[in-house]
Amino acid sequence: MIPTELFHYTSANTAIKKILRNQQIKIGLMKYVNDPRESKDWALLPKFTGIPTDSLPTNEISVNREFTRIKQEEWKVVCFTVSDPKYKRYPKSKVDEGFLYGACKPRMWASYADNHKGVCLKFNGMEFDKQIRINPKKTSKNRKVFCGKVKYFDHGDTLDSISIDHIELSRTAFSKGIRHHLLRYYKFFFLLKSKDWKTESEFRWLVQDENKEAELLPIQGIVEEVIVGFDFPKMYYPTLIELCGLLHIHIREIIWRNGFPFVSDYIQRNNK
């Protein structure tokens, strides 16, 4: 199920100069994410089922090198945080509060939003899903889109996902067989992380496409709010207000009282 509300933490500079000014958000290559499990090289275990042919892959190193290349350059990702399922908004309240709310995660503010100087963008989940499934220019007709909530475990992947059949690879184009393996086990490779990341409550979209460039997704109509951190530089407010006014996006702010986070009522109302 796609969440109604999605939260994307980023720096003030990225939010203003890249996302809001250009009216687009990047779907980046997997090799640039900060989890080494996803961004670093892999070494798959070889399997040999059936009868070998004369066209077996040259060696295990070549298989692993191509697997890592495809995994890092042909898979793209955009990441969000979601509210805890136990979070409940009080009826008629204009204030969101507490650590269960998606925009009130202090470690996310510290790690991804420039230590509380950045912003948290609130997206409409259903509208985002519709937009990302529209094939942009320079993408192949075979472009595929997946989404899901990340699961957190400390054990490794299953033997099936980290083993690749060299006999099967010999029966098709080398790269094609590796792409098929990643598509078959994409949840193990892209929707599974260590428990150390669990507080991020991550929901992500994945794009598989042979075009090795990041995609830029229009944000018109899918960003509902910009929530600024409690140390957001005041000098950026005029530009932020101007850009949000053009996009009809509300601006709110995080307030801390007695060690408890609140998201204020709107500090700027834009007429639609």
C-alpha cells in the first residue's frame, strides 16, 4: 500500500536551488546511496545446474563485475520517510506532533537535513506514484518501476538471491541474464537493510532502466508542504516563500518545546 504522506529530508540549498527552483526531484543512481550494502561491489556465489555449454561466462570475476555495474547504474532510487503506523492526528488539530510523525524524526533532521538547518518536503504518495510511472524522455520502453517499504534485518540475503546460475547465463545474453536475476530478487537487494537503519521508516521507489543517467521528476502537484528545520537560516525565507508561492505549497516549521517536536500551523498561506 502506498502511504498518503511521504517525507523527504534534504538541505536548504538542495531544496531551494535544485528541487523548488527547478521544480523537479532527482531519482538517483543506486551507486550514490549512503548504505554500503547497496552501493558497494558484490560477489555472487556461482551455481551450475544442467549441462554446461561452450558459451559459459569467462569467469566469476566477470560475472560479479557486470552484476555490480548493472545493480549500481541501471537501478535508480528515491527515498522517503513515513509516519509510524501508530501515529494519529488529533481531530481538527492544525498541529502535527511527536516522534511518530514522519517530519519529526530528529536523527533524520541531523543526518539528511543539514543538522536541522534544512527542510522536510511532504509529498502526496498517490500523486507521486502516478508521476513516476510516466516514462520520461531518454528512457527505454522496458523501463520498470517498483515501490515498497524497506524491511530491516541483520542477517544476510537468502542463498538463492546471492547465487547466480552460470548455466542459465550461458543460455542467454550475459547482461540480460544478470538483469533477470536482479528483477527476480529486487526486494532482497533494494528493499532490505540492516536494523541499524530502522528508525528511518523508509519507503522508496525503484526505477530499472538501461539508461545510465539519473531521472528528474516534476514535482508540480505532488509536493504539499515544505517544513523547515528549527535552525533554518532566516536569510532563505524570502526565496523560499517566493518559490512555494509559485508552486502553491504551504510552508510550516518544526518547533521544539521541552524536548518534544511539533510542526507548527502554517507560517505562510498560499492561495490556490
